[in-house]
Amino acid sequence: MSLDTPSSAGVVSPDQHVSDVTDAETDRFPEPRAHGASIQNVLNDLAPSDREKRGLDRGTLYDHAVHYWRENVEDHEREPYVAAEPFDADWLPEEGRYALVLKSSGWKAGYGTGDDYSQFYEHHLMLRRVVETKNGHELKKPPLALHVEVQPQFRDLVYEDGNPLECPHGEGTRLEIWTTWAEQPEDAETRAYDALRAVYGDVFDVDDRNPNSRRVAKAEAHVRFAHEKMGNVVETLDQSRQLVAYGGESEIEAHQRRQRQGYLEALVESDRWDLLGFPDQPFNSALKVYRRKDWHTLSPENSAYHPKLEAFFAGVERGELPHVSEWEEVMDHLRTMCATHARWAGLERSDLVEDEFFDGALAPEYEFERPTGRKHMLRQRYEEVATEVYREALKPNTTAVYDLMKVVAEHRGATYDKLVEETGLARSTVRYHVARLEDAEVFVKVEENPVLVAFSAPLAREEASDVLEEVYPDDTPEDRADRADDRREARRERQERRDDDLDGEDEEDADPDASGEAELGFRYLAHVEASAHDLAFLRDRAELGERDVRVRADELPPDLR
């Protein structure tokens, strides 16, 4: 097996420092395009003379938003309410007709306590495109999206449990701005202010904005690439997930599922990308591969048929979000993450796909520092997997785990039904061994219907296949089939003996303890497909209780009886 593949990846062991195995070299790749962005603002538009007032007459932008809703919308049944149509701004595409719609939703704070608690509402302004139809027109969300949340920021508000609302950047109006295709945070803010003025008028002053409140809540950078490369990219992300987790000291969230010929989505989130050689950051970031749910119904000529590789900002564990002045540092990190994984997956400029906002192969060149040493780290990671496979395959007195791994390796993944059929093991035994090997990161369960059991990565499967061949070089499929038949026959005979024991037992002469053992199915360790280590594993997982395992105490040392 060769490690010189475009998707080779690696890991830093807990007793190694990143610098021992990683370095960086200057590389170039088409620049990943900025996508979604979210910027927070607080307008300190509550005048000192109005701070003692109660209600909605304090003159803030939020107060104006509530009065507008009461005068124009009045009823939630009328939401979303068309507040401005047509809406025009110089940042909108030249073609098309646009509108702003308004709706409200419950806010996290209000007045009062208990039965007297009265919840406040936040107000949402959203950009929509007006699409003409034969029956009139429809309002649809455009690719260039905008969503502005207008929220109250008053210290006399309380949460439903009675605790006061936190106002870290002072009182007034809080704005949560969401948009797409914003190259700078100022782009998002300008769009939000234009929308607010179009609906509420010139009732606020940007000079009231608290400079320290301007925080980055979302940032993304992506490339769109050819469908044929989906497997390479997903494998690369999955390797990074394993490698960062193996390096330890990180929180990993991963989700994968398959559809048709490849993964529909892969997601990896961490705050320890430095374990792969990226510069350490004071925030979490993540990578994902995704595309439209109905992509398979589209033509390959449609850009939406092809997936995206995206790196995105995933928040902070503690402290404040990055300030807008740190936007370039955040975006540079995300672009480096995206471009590096594209390189590791073997993507070339010619593999990129143009769409409405991304220039594909014609995108400008981006220079970045790509971590090296990945092949060395990958080799180390899969040597660990190979060692675990070797240990499991050579378990004394049983070939059960060997047979399970052999089936999964040969079929490149197998359902529980397939594993039961080809090994002859009971389903409960199969589930038990799969759970152990999943905990050891040898197996993963792919969320299909039915669930598919597979090796943790294609390279892990190849490594495991080599090891399994070495362990039993003369083993054949016929040998495995014979063992499966023997297990089924042995299980049938055990069941018959249990039935005979219960049928022939004289109730008056029966020993209570013996009867209980027969009814509960107790067996000697030599007669079950498990070792003492296996029983300890199940006990630790609380799958065996205190009354499920008995020990012959007279053979134990006196201090352990």
C-alpha cells in the first residue's frame, strides 16, 4: 500500500510536539471565495435622560421597530409582511426586483416574573427577490441574502427565570446581521443600514454604534469542485477528523452519511487544528463538504450539481467573538484551511467549477503557507490501527473478530445482517464486537438504512487487509463459511440443551441457584465467544450489571474474595 496519494493525511501522537513532524511551505491555489458572514452591532441609542423610562418610548431603533409593527402588521398571521417593495440599493445585482419582508419572534427576555412575565419580541428584516409567475409574483430568497435581527438591549429586562439581561456593550438596540458574498464586514453593515432605513426611516445614527460591539459571528470561505472528486475530498476531511481526535485535547464533532456513489456531507469541527500544523487560533473552525439535497436531479452542466468544500468560523469557547478589525486574520485562516485540504485531496485548478459568485478555474491565485509532514503522520496513525487489528485478529480461542474484520474488509463495508450471515455469530455478539472496534477507531458506523459497518478510512481498510492476510495466510472463504456453519450449529445445540434441561427438571428437587442460572443463561467462560477482557469492557459500558457476571471466589486470593 502506498501513502503517496493526494489524500494522504497524518497525526501527531500525544507525546510528540507538532513542530517535530510538521513544517510549512508556500503554496498557491485559486482563492477560496468568501461566502456567508454575520456581524453583530450594538447601537447605544438609549439617551441617558430616557434610561429611567419603562416601556417602548425610549426613542431607540428597537422602539421604532415595535411601533412600526403595531401600526402596520398588527397580527402574526400577516407575517411575513412586505415592508418595502421595490427595494433598491447599489450593492444589489443590476438585474432583478427586490423587496424587504418583516416578521417577529419571541425574544429571550422581557418584563416581570412567573405568571406576570411578559416576553419582548425581536424583529426580522429579510431580503427577497420578486419573481413573476403566471398567477402574479412570488417572493424568494436570493443568492445574495440579507437578514437583520433588531433586538432590545435594556438592563431592566430579565430572562424568564428572573435573571437580568446581560448588556456587555451598553444599552440600546442590538443588531444581528446575516448576509452572503460579503468580502468585508463593512459590506454586511452597509447592507443592514440600507435595509433598516428603507423600512423605518432615518431614525438612527451610525455614530451611536459601540465600536467594541462590532463582532464577527460567522465567516466562510469555499471552493466548488467537480462531482467526480467528491470521494477524495470526503476522505481527506475524514482523515483530518481522525488525526485531530487522535492527537487529543480537542472537541470533535463529525457527521457523515452516504448517498448513491459517495458521501452527501462530511463535517469536522475543532479548536486544535494546530495538531495538523496550522497556526493556533483563539477560536474554533470547521470544514465541511456539502451540496444541494436534490443535486442528483440536476444536469452536470448546472453548477449546483457539484459540491462545495467550505471552511467556516465556528465560534469561541470563552471570551468575546473576534472584532471586525480581525476579519482579515479570520478569513486568511479559513482560506488556508480550505486551500490546504483541497491540495491534500488532489484538487487542481481544472477541477474547480464556476458558479454565479465563484470564478472556478479562473479565480485569482491565493498564496498561503501549507503545513507539511502529513504523510509521516498518516503512516504513524495507520500503524496504530494495524497494531489494533493484529491484536484483535489473534485473540486466543476464537476467530470471531478476525472473521468480522475480514468480511468488512472484503465487502468495503457490511450491514449487521451481512455480518451475521457470513460469520454465523449471534447478532448480539456482532453488535458487541462492532462497538468495541468502533471505540478503538478501527470501525465506524455509517448512518445509512440499514447501518453500514466500515473501516475508519479507506487506507485503514487497506492496512487491515494486509494484516489479516499475514495473520492467517492460508485462510479461504470456504474456511470462513465452515466456521460460520459450526457457530450456528453450536448455538442450536446449546439452545436444545437449555430446552432439555428446563423440560426435565423436577421442580421439587431443583436447586434455586441452579434453576436461576439455567433461566438466566449463565455459561462457563470457555463456552462463550468472549474473554475476561471483553466482559470487563461490557461492564465498563454498563451493558453488564453486577448480577450478570459470577466469579469462582474460592480460587481467588483471600483478600479479593
